[in-house]
Amino acid sequence: MKTEDLDVFIKVAEVSSITGAAKKLDISSSAASMAIKRIEEQLGVALFVRSTRKIRLTVEGERYLPMAKQALSALQQGLSLVTEEAQCINGELRMAMSSEMGRNLMRELLNNVIKAHPSLSVRLHVSDSRVDFYRDGVDVALRAMTKDAVKESQMYGFKVCNIPHFVVASPKYLEEKGEPKVLNELTEHNALLYKLYDQTHNTWELIKDTEKQKVKVHSDRAVNDGDIVRRWCVDGVGIAKKSVIDVADDLLTKKLQRILTDYRIPLTEMWLMLPSRHLITPAVRLIRDELKLVIENKRERLIEASIITEQEWPASDEV
């Protein structure tokens, strides 16, 4: 039996009018009449005695009214309880992310989220190595992925944003070593390399117009921590290929600047990935929404400062 039908029955009994009850409930008179008819058919008795001008409860209707009120109240309380619990931001959330994301973007964001929702606690797994959800006991992972990787993952997830990558260097480095103007000139410079799973990423691929070009760079250092690559770059000891999200603040404060701007690097995407739909909680949705706001703010500031264009960093719904 529908709660809406019970509500109609109780309201008709209160005002002794189907038309009056319909107006109070903001439904049509015919919809109210059908609701009463459905209940009567289910119970197998008439609940009202109808005449051309009046309507009143039958004996059966008078007996049923208090039970209907009690049932409706219990159902509404149950619905309210379930809704409140579903919307409550609490419990423990176990998240995995790269060292760079954990130290910089997510550290401050999670501080603000927990301050606003003190019943929520987070447990972070921070590493540039790929997390195993079951072995490492993680609920959700923040990952930079390609579209194809997302399709092949067979997991659930939310896209947060597109991620452009740029080649950057500090003004100090460029003043001392000069600025490369074409890709092949990178071989004359010190590249700051990222190393993961014993693989050093020393071949950089960029696109000019529609042509893909590759260059094998030289380096005097490599590390398995993306944030150290960024800090080395700020220190002025080399050139780096970095996510715009990781270096947005450095670009805005002019600690770093873009080079080789005639070239582009294929976009990747940031996703919140989960192994099960059941782990999509209000807390996960909240963090997704907060993350989108923070990153969109960085995007708008970079565009306003003419450091990037809207085409270089398309909004997440544009690609």
C-alpha cells in the first residue's frame, strides 16, 4: 500500500471532502479518488459513504483511520531515518593517492572537509605505486588515468577533471642555461626524471600540430616521488614534465614557467575509483565535489592570468 494513498485517505477523512483534500495535497480530484479506490480494493471494504454533497467515514473507515495514521507515521519516520543516515557524512574513509596529491592538494582539502564534518575520519595510503584495493584495505583511490584505462578497469568511479601536462622550468634555470625553443634542444638540458617500478621515464613524447615527436632526455637525477621532481624544478636544477594541477601554484607565483608552448602533451583524466558500488558513500561524493571546486578554481585563476587557455585545459564536461 502506497504511503501517498494513506495520506490521501487521512486527509479526506479530516476535511470530509475529496476535492478539499486534493487541494490541500496539491493533486487532482481524480487522483485523490483513485487513491481511495485503491485502498478500498486492497482492504475489500468501503471506507466512505458518498453522496452528491457530502462524504463521511463508514464504520470500517472509522476503525481503520487510527491504524492508517499510525502506519503512515511509522513509515515516514523510517523514511526520514534512512534518508538522514544516507546523507550523513560520518564513519571512516580509507583513501589512496599519489605522494604529490597527498602532500599538497588533498592534505588541505581533507583538513577542511573533516573540520566541517567532525564525525568523518580518513585513513590515507600515500604512495606513487599502484594500490591494491583488497591487499591494502582501501575504499577509494584518486588516480590519473587515460580514457581507455578507465574503460578497462572494470571498477566504479567518478571523473573529477581533465589533466593537461606541461614542460616547465624555473626562471633561475632558464637564466643560467637558456630556454629550449624546439623539442630536440631538450637534449642539451638537464631533465628531472620520474622513476616508477624500476622504469625511468626518460623518453618524452609531445605533439606539435598533429605530429607526434619523441626525444630521449638526459638527466643527473631520478626519483620515485613526483613531488620531489617538482621541488627540484623549483630549485632550478633542471626541466620537468608535470601535471598542471601539481604546478598550478608555482606557475601563479612565477616560481615556474611554461616552456615549449608550441607543443602539447595528450590529456589524462583524474578519477576517484572504487572496487564496489556499495562504497559510493555520501563522504565519497562530498570529497569528489570539493575536489572539483578546488581544481576548477585553479583552472580559472590560470586562465585569468593568461598562463593557459581554455582549450589547453578543457572543463571536464567538454571532453
